[in-house]
Amino acid sequence: ALVERKLEEMGYLPRQAHILLGKNPSALVGLVINDHEKYGGHPLEDGYLSKVLNSLVREAERRGYLLIVKLARSIDDVPVLASVWNMEAVIVQGFCQVDYRKLKMDMHRPLIILDGFFSKDDEYNNLEIDHFEGGVLAGKYLKEMGHEFVVCISDNDICMDRLRYQGLCEVLPESVLMVV
């Protein structure tokens, strides 16, 4: 593992692969997912991420691209990976806004953020869902099922989780958010 990590850090590729990737469009798209501790070492088993990954793989193949998936603890891994493999674009998921700003400056290829959360003045290619509306839809479903009060459990009370809870409260105003 140490040798592989050192080879990756040095940007080493076998000679033939280096020649092929350097002279031709690679048709490679990278997906780098933050291997955050909240996933307990299994981010690809997260229901949301596994569904997104399935869709991205199918769409990439439909368009003639190969999706390479990498788990990373640091955003600094992304430019190295993209450069070594001559990726045509990179999709990143699960990092913070400040990381995306630095990455946007360091990247020399298209950068797509997957479900990032940004202030209104930042411009990124961001594939995201409407978190507030998702909370509203969940609230409507639960209300139709006869519920009047919901306890929403989350690992935080900021960003998209806050918006989802606010959407839920539009329909079920007596709901409570429990942060664990």
C-alpha cells in the first residue's frame, strides 16, 4: 500500500499507459468521494451515494466515458489523480466550500461538484437536489400517513440538513430536530 501511494504521489504510470493517456483524449471522468469518518469506512454503502454512483456510471457509459471512483480524505488528492490519469473532467462529492474554492483554482479541467452547498455568490458546476422541497415532500408523505409530529434525526443543524428540516416544518410545524 505504501509503494502504491508513493507511486501515485509521484505521478508514475507504466510507460505504455503514460504514452496512451498523454497523447489521446482519455475518455476518463473521475469521481472523488470524501471518505469522511461519518461513513465508518464504507461511504459507497451509503444509500444516497450508492444510488448516485449507479446513475453516474450508467450515464458515463452511455456517453462513452469510463468513470473512475476514488475515495479520498483530502481534497489535495484530486488534482494529482486528474493529472496522472489525464481525466477529461472530475466530479467531487462531500468536501467543504473552502476546499472547492482551492480546487477550482488548481484544476485545469472541468470540475463538477456533486450535491455541494454554497453561498449565493459562488459559481460552480453543482449537481444538486432541492433540499427544502425534499423536506416538504417528506412532510407531505408523512402527513398523508397520519403523522402530525415528526422527530428528525441528523448529525448536524446546518446547510442542506437545515433546509430539509425547514421544508419538513412547512408541512408539519410541530416537528423537532434532534442532532446526534
